[in-house]
Amino acid sequence: MNDDAMDLRTRNKRATRDAISNAALRLAIEQGPSGLALVRVHDIASAAGVSPRTYNNYFSSREEAICALQADQAGRAGRALRARPAGEPLEQAVVAAMVELYTDPEPDRAGLRMIMSTPELEGEALKAFTMAEGPLAEAIAARTGADPERDLFPAVTAASVAGAIRVAGRHWLAPGNTDSFAAVLTRALSCVFPATHPS
């Protein structure tokens, strides 16, 4: 199989996965936090235009399907940091990489609210964040020259960044908040790097 065919296959798989995830999240929002059990695999597959078997090829649970966007974003955090210019200070690189990753496009308020207000979904999203900490820590170690086997800094910083993103989401959803998610996320991440904290 040539590279073009492989790329097309990869894009098609990605589109199918996204369609299933979007359908799952849409149905979850319609049912509300107390109605998650009413979101059935058959309904998700039907809404996405695929068979239940195809659904099962991509996701092992409805929670995984609903939180797929968050998992995908978290999984790209390490790569996003590695893509920043090599000479950029760590704090600037982390803030720029995470703001670009999580705000292009800006999160869907209804979807994020659904995930953060439903324990099963919040737990699935937290699992995705936790799994992403390793690659992010490796990217931080590569940028700073730290030894990830001996130095706690990369892992602690990665965990702090993941925590700041979650806190930013909660704050952004709070009643009365009118700031963009980018602004809230930037402030949250500045708490991880106090030297860059806005005065």
C-alpha cells in the first residue's frame, strides 16, 4: 500500500472515530448527566451512520467514546510542546503549546459541562489526562535536559500542567465567567510557572 493510500485510510478512520465520538457526546448532552445510562451503543452507532460492530472497533465503552476528543487532545500534549521553537523558554513554550492545543477550536461548553458534571465521564477524562502526563514529561525533560529517571521536575511539571488545564475548564464553566477559554487557561498555566504570573 502506498503512502497516499495509507494516508487516506488513516484519514477515513479518523473521520469515522470523530463521527462516533461526536454522536456519542451529542446524545449524552441530550439525555443530561442523570441520563447517561440511556445512551446506548446502538443509538450512538445509528447517529454516526455506522454499525454497532464498527463502533466496537473504535471504542470499548460509551464513556470512552464521549470523552474521545479530550483523550485525543491530552494525547497530543507532548507532541505540541516538542513542536515549539527549541530556544523558547519552557514556561512560554508550555503555555503557547497548551493554549493552541486546547483552544483551536475553543471547547464546546455544553460538552465540557456534561463531562465535568458526570462522575463516570469525568473519571474517563481524568484517565486520559493521566496517560498523557508521561509523553508531556518526556517533552519537558528533552527541552530542559533533565534526566526523567532521576529528576522529579519533568513529571511534577507535567502533572501540574494537566491539573491546571482541568481547573481552567471548571473555572471557564463557572456561572458569570465571560472570559475566553484561552484567557482562563493562560491564567491557570501561569500558576504552574509563578515567574510568568501576570501582575
